[in-house]
Amino acid sequence: RQDGSFVDPFFGRDDIERKLLITPMDAMTSFGDDPLRMLRFCRQATKYNFDIPLYILRSMKRNAAQLQNISAERIRDELNKMLLTGNPDRAIKLLRITGLLQHIIPEFKSAYKMTQNAHHKHDVFTHTLEVLKKTQPVLVARLMALFHDIGKTVTRSVTPTGVHFYGHEDAGATMAKTIMQRLKYPNELSDAVALGVQNHMRLKSGGDDAVKLTDKALRKFKIALGDQLENLLDVMHADNVAHSEASSMPNQIAN
């Protein structure tokens, strides 16, 4: 007010102090009027690290299917904003918990709790979140991180020697491009992300000290990546340190 007093009919200041995010009216009504609000809600909770009451999480789950009534461009823009927050891993995790993710990127459904081999300490989905949060807040890098192992959902095999994901980088590149085209990403960006996904395994054989990587191999790698070299190196380092302790290679990219 002009007299300096503060009017807060929805008690928003109290919620901020409690780090609690709620809707000013009935959650089902708010989300039903505009389903995109659910994505904005997740983004704000992620950005400010606020808690969300259980009844609102349940409301989003009941309304999740309504995302099909929202344009791909609007969904894409909200996803981008989530990925560029300080907690992108929490954003994607929240999308899964609320059931929203299966209406945005249903390919991730089978990644949840999909076990891996001894090189990994997490399932495919949790490993993806670990890599995502360790990547710099650059959209193309975050998208590479998000999709770097998506191909594992269609290439998993079990043999007497263990669990394998042969060719997952090639399958993942194709899947990433398909997903991004569905979400109406520019071709230039989807091509860059697919290139990163397809090449994220190329230095793995070099070991932590990188001594097995020849100058010729590194030159070919640099030429292949072009302008995306630094972004992929960032993702590769995040991937290397997100493996099991015995398979982690924290020094490879620096070397």
C-alpha cells in the first residue's frame, strides 16, 4: 500500500520463508486451466529448491496426460529453462515423479531402474541425472548429457559375460534426434546434440591417464566434433566421474 503496509492475501511471504511452493487456488483447477503450469511449477521448485506438498504432486500426476493439449514448442521452452537451472537433475526427477516425463520423453520410462554392468553404480536413469548435474549450464551440453545414454533403453543385452549396451551411442544419436524433432527443436541444435551422443564413448579406451589415445585419434576426434568439442568434453568428463569408483576416470579429459 501507499502507506508502506504489506498486503499478502495468499500468505506468499510465509510460504517463501518456509521454502514451500503451492498454488494460490485449488491445484486441480490451476493445472486444468493451463497444463503448462505444471511444468512451470516444477521449474520454479527446481530453481529455488522449494518443497512441493504431496497433494500438489498428486494433482500433477492426475493432470499429466493433459500435456498432450499443449504445443510442443511451449513444452520445449519450459524444458530448456529447467535444464539451465542450478538443479537440472532435480527437475527431470520431479518430472518423472509427477508422471509428466512420460508425456514429454516417454523413451526414458524404461531407463528408470534399468540395471547396468560393474562399470556403473547407478541405474541408467539415475546415472543420467548424475551426469546432467555435473555438466555446465550450456543448453547444448545439458541436452547431450540428458540423452547421452538414452540408447541403452533399446540396446540392453545380458550374456554370460554380463550386461551390455552394444551400439547404444549410435542408437542414442538417432533417438535424440527423433525426440528433439518431436519437440520442435531447431535442426542445427538437434544435429549438434546427436553428434555429441554418437561420439561420447570415443575416448573411453584411453584410460584415466589418456596415454592410449594417439595424436591421430585425437585429431580425428577434434575434426569430427568441430564447434561442439568443448561441450562434449564437458559431458564426457561428467560421464567419466559418474561411473563406479573402479571405472571412474576423473583425470582423462584434463590429460
